[in-house]
Amino acid sequence: MKLTFDNTSMDLTPSGKSYRAKIGDDVFDVEIIRADAERGQLDLLIEGKHVIAYVSSDGAKRWVTVNGRTCLLTKSSRAISYSKSKRGGAGHDHASELAAPMPGQIRAVNVGAGDAVKKGQTLLVLEAMKMEIRIQAPRDGIVSSISVKVGQTVEREQILIEVVERLES
């Protein structure tokens, strides 16, 4: 994810149970202590200091206010976390496990196990802090497993779905 303050951008990338924030050459650890979706408030721990952030939306745009400064939040492809499968076995050498980028609730499951998907296709919709986050296919492939159902609450980095490379016969 990228936050833009005036002409300065900050990149956020997941790092274990927290995030790494990078502004220029400076890197900071950011941890979400509490998320209050009703009030659009995040309690953060930035380099050990407690900070309150407010999140609001205007259509497709998301705004984050910290210490009186408001910035635009944009999602890059890195915002959706996926990693190479650690499982062995035939057919799983080119698998991607897509994980929740933040805690939330599953609002839609648009595919089933065995479905063919195209890169960028929305597979699931996660609601977090009054935002809809579309979990998209990282590449063309086949849905090998779905680990969640509509209405289920998930934690950050919880595996949601697995997509394997389509094997040509």
C-alpha cells in the first residue's frame, strides 16, 4: 500500500504481524494495536509510540488522517499478500496461497474449488474497517482450495484461498 502526503509517499508492506513503512530511505515498524470499524479509527504503534489514525472513504478513494495530516491511500499489487506454497506434492510446485492483508470479515466468495481463474479476477471480497478489499488472482490458474466462507471473520495473514498453475495436458 502507498500513502501519499503532499508530494511524499510512504510504502507499507506486511512484515510478520506488523508493517514496514518506508519513506525515502527511512524505515519504520508499524503495528496495528486495535481497529474500530464503527469509528474508522486505528490505534497504531509506530516505533514504540502510540498513534491514532482515522480512515474514511470517498467512493473508491481512502483517506487516512494522522496527527492532523490527511493523506490518500492507494493500493498496489503488493497490498494483497500471497506467497509460494510451502507444501510439497505433485501439482503444488507453482501454487500461491492468498492471505488476508488485515483482519476482517469475508463478504463474498466468487469462485469454487476447481474453477479456472484469470490473473486479476476477484476471487473473494473481504470487508475491513468499512472498506471492501478485493482478493484477486495473482496469475491464471485453478482454485485448488478455499479456506473460508461468507460471514467468517479472519485474521491478518490467514490463508484464504490457494491458486495453482494450470497444467497443460
